[in-house]
Amino acid sequence: MSTTRYGRRPRSALLAALDTFLEDLRNPTTRRGKIISATVAVVVFSFLSLMLGGVFFLTRALRGFQTPGLTDPTELLRNTEALEFRTPDGRTHSGWFFPGLRGAPVVVICHGYRSSRAEVLTLATSLQQHRYNVFAFDFAGHGESPVTYTSLGYLETEELQAALEVLVQRSDIDRSRIGLWGYSMGGYAVLSAAPQIQAVRAIVVDSTYGHPTELLHVELDRQGATLVPFLSLITSLEFRLFALTQSGGTPPANALDRLQGVPKLFIAGDDAPQLAASTERLFQGAPGPKELVVLPRTNPRALREDERRDYENRVVLFFLRYLPLVSANP
């Protein structure tokens, strides 16, 4: 009859190899130990360098683009007024309200990333000339905003929602019919905020995207961060951690189905190919009614005078068609 032997179980080969590795790492006296120690040091240094590089590029992408001291149309034009609104963080923002026909809809103009409300003044005045009420303001980290950083769409969506909540309280506009226009980051805010506001009746978005990380990738490519292996990935992960501290609507890629029945004009510019591709994807996934227009250039600061007139005419005609000055159902 056999008997069971008691004692310590033999250690597995994996644990033995791990002990050897740790011993070589603690005491790199052998050639193998020195190689292991140097390799670990290089890996740790590379990882820390990528983390710091990610912080550097992310900070550059999110830093403010304030341009204080711009010409204020409220000081030059008697029919333009400053309109203030407060965001959930308690900050007070000021926008420009261009009055049109009393009781007509209001069109809110949302500028893009690295831009400001001053760069879309010609579109605002063109819409006002057609008797629309128009409102334009600076997003976080841009123009004369009291916020010193941008979030590429999260905080900006909250700001647009806060502005709309103030606008619908006015008695001199049609509070049941609102139009929205947005370029790049402004387009993201438009598509993210619109499902929350029942009064939105027509939307124009240009060179926009479905998630803020898409704009981050465009900016990282512009800065040259994509030339370093894994740097874009690390920066994107750091941005996602930053995004956990933000709120502000549902990303457009997940909220388009809630815009069923709202006329939408998607504009894609060949001068921003990555955002043009994102815009076309959003168009494909959006419910109707919808239209897509592809133009050689759409960036407001790059348009020639004839291109600007053609662009603004397209936008105005779209709103005249789907957001008439006088409601058909008073």
C-alpha cells in the first residue's frame, strides 16, 4: 500500500523564471542582468516620455485662443445688442444679438475651433439682411470667452444649450423655431445640443465630427505628433481621462437618430479632408430630411470674396426654405 508524501510542492517553471528575472534586475552583475536592467530602464523612460509628450500636445490642443480687444459691433451698429447668458459652472458669457424681423426665427451662429464669433460676422449680417434674428458668441477658450481652455466640444455644447435657454425666453423672436449653423467644433456643439431643444427646426453643419477625439487627431496630425509611434494613442487616452470630467450632451454619432424630421444641411470642404470625411459619415448616418454639399473651401478665414458670397447664399437659401420668416402654422 502506497503512502502519500507530504512537503512543499515543486515551484512552477514560470515562477522560477520570474524569480530569476527579478534577481537579475536587482543585482545586474551578469551580462544577462545588465541587458535586462537596461531594457527595463529604456521601456520605463520611453513610457514616461510618451506620457509627458502626450500631456504637452494635449495642453497645446486645449489651450485658449483668446483674442481680446476685437471690434465690438454693438458699439458701431445701433441695431446690435449684447446678450448675456450663464452656464452651469456659474460663468457669465456675452454674445451679439442682431435683431431682424420682430417675431421671426433666430439663427444661432457657432464658430469653429481656433476661431471666434468675429470671423463669422459676415454670415451673421447676411442672415440679418434677410430679416432673421441672429445670435453669435465665443465658445470656451476662444475669442473673448471667460473660460481659458477648450474641451473640443463637451463644454461648448453646454454653452450652446445655455444660450438657447436664454434666447427662448425673448418675446421679440419666434421661440418655437430656431436655426443653428456650426463649423467644425461649432458643428459638433450644434448636433450634440439640438436633440435637447425642441424648438430647433433647421440645422447647417460644416466640416464637423461625431466625437471630440476626431478633432484631437486632426490637431495632433497638424502638430506633427503622429510622426512619433504611440504618441497619438497616449494623447488620446489622456484626453479620454480629461473627458471624464466633462459633460454636455450626447456625441452626435450617438444622437443623430433623435433629429428625425429636422432638415439638415451637411457641408464638407476639400480644404479639411479629415473633417470632410467625418461630415460625410455623419450625413450617411443621419435621418432625413438631409442634404450634402461638397465645396473646394469652406473655412471662413480662407474663402475668397466670391466663394464667401456663394457660401453664404447657400446657407441663407437653406434657412429661407426650411425656416421661413413667417410660420405657416401661426
